[in-house]
Amino acid sequence: MKLQQLKYLVTVVKTGFNISEAARLLHTSQPGVSRQLMQLEQELGVSLLRRTKNSIIGLTEDAQPILELSVRVLADVEGIKQIAQSMQAGEPKSVTVVTTHSFARHMIAEPLSRLSGREPLVRVTINQSSSEGALQQVLSGEADIALNSKRADNLELVSLPVFKLPRVLAAPKGHPILACSNISFEEITRHPHIAYPQAFAARRSLDEAFATHHLKCNVVITATDADMVMACVVKGLGIAILTTLSTQDIDTRRVSLLPLDHLFDPVIAYITIRRESVHNRAVMEFLQSLIPWFRQVDPRLFFLQGAAVQEPKVWPDCLNT
């Protein structure tokens, strides 16, 4: 069995069993791909791929655990290369983080201040993207870390839940809803609402929660940025449902915040990396600066199969523990 054969198997699955596309990515021929896969099956003594007369249509039942282990083996090989590169004299350590605007603004600054005093300095690049776009950037190698509210569903990526973000209702001072002793879904729908676009995962999760009660928010203003949402609330244009992450710098003289734990589950923030990045020192150092309970242990333990994953902590309360 050769690493090349495992790479061919993983690539064919990644391309949706498109042999011609897999051959293009592997810089080889279609017959070459097919031949290597058949040799792998012959050596293992099991059928890995379901075939019709002219094409491959999927994996056999026996193939799934072999595919998962193949992904891990290839990731470990790439990890060996990363370790070697990091040991080269003068090699700068760098990490690219892709996240949303709110996460970038409120979560990243403090970790950067911790890294800035270290030698050699870990150079950090921050990209902003939607949650879906962030995961794609990590998968493609454009970024090393995704920090957002979406868990990856891909064998090549590993997602770890790290923070809980409770939801709160933001309302301008003197708003009638502030007089309610126990805010309900029905009460929220009676007032003009400011929200993210429907394409945003945060908006969709709220819409789904109201829909389970056969209700719909009266959205009068849509804004893509939490700061813009809050500016509209300050101006008295409506109420908004946000996470504690987006309300850190709120002017409490003009806006009140009410907890909504009785209505909504907290949003979970995930760290997502490629499997081989477990061996990237710069990535691990950044995660230690970001996540409090990583600072006393080797963070690689949390990404390895079978390692215990701690219950995500409430942010920002956990920063003081």
C-alpha cells in the first residue's frame, strides 16, 4: 500500500467520484487513477468503490472507516512536513485566521496582545468572511483557523466547540418591551425588529425559533453588521436580538440588554482547523492565546481522536477564570 494510493482515494471522494476531475487535481491520467484504486483494493482484499459499467458512483460500506483513516494518515504526513518547516532556521511563524466581523472585533484583539510579547513573533493575518466561506478557506488552505458559529462537516477538518454566546434583547431606553416581566416570543413580534439578512446563519436560527411557535419577527431594517444593528437600536428604530459578543461596547445609558436564556439556546463558537494543522506550532500557539483552558495543556490533545472535549465556556466570563 502506497501513500499515493490513499491520496487518490481521498481525492476521488472529494471530487464527488469524478475521475476526470480527480486526475486533473492529481496531475495524472484517468486510467492512472483507476489503476491505482484497483491495486489498492486488490492489496486490501476489499471493494472500496461502487461501480457501474462506466463510472464510480460511491463508496462501499466497508470503505468508510478506511477513508477516514486515510484522511488522517495523509494529514499526519503533511504535519511532518510542517514540523520540519518550523524547525528551519529563520523560518517565520505565521497563522491566518478567518472569522466574521463580530468575532474579529471582540475576540481576536486580546489573543494578539498575548502573542506580541513572544519571541519569535507569531505573525497573524485576519480575514473576514461568512461562516460558510470561512470553512471553505480553511479547507482550501487559504486560512489556518476558522472562528465562527458553524461546525465543519468534512473529514479533512476538525471543529472544536470552545465558547457559548448567550443571546440578549437590545432595546432603547424607555422602550415598552422593557416593562415586561417575562419577555415572550409573542411580545417580541409586536415591535419593529432590526436583524441580519436571511442569508446569515444567525438570522436563520432566529427565524426557525419563531417559526416553531408559528410566529414571525416584524423586521423593518436589515443590516449585515452588528455595529449597524446596534446603531439603529440606539436611534430608537427598533429592537434586536444579538449575542453577548456583539454587545460588549454598548452604551448602557442609551440601550438596555435583557437576557433571553429562557427563549434561546446560546450560540456555540467553534474553532476549525485542518487535521494536519495539529502539528503547526504557530496555530497551536495562537489557540493557546485565544482559549483559556488551552494555556495549561498541549492543545493538540483536544483535536486528537478520543481526547476529552470540555464543555464550551460562556464568553466572556471564561476569560477571567
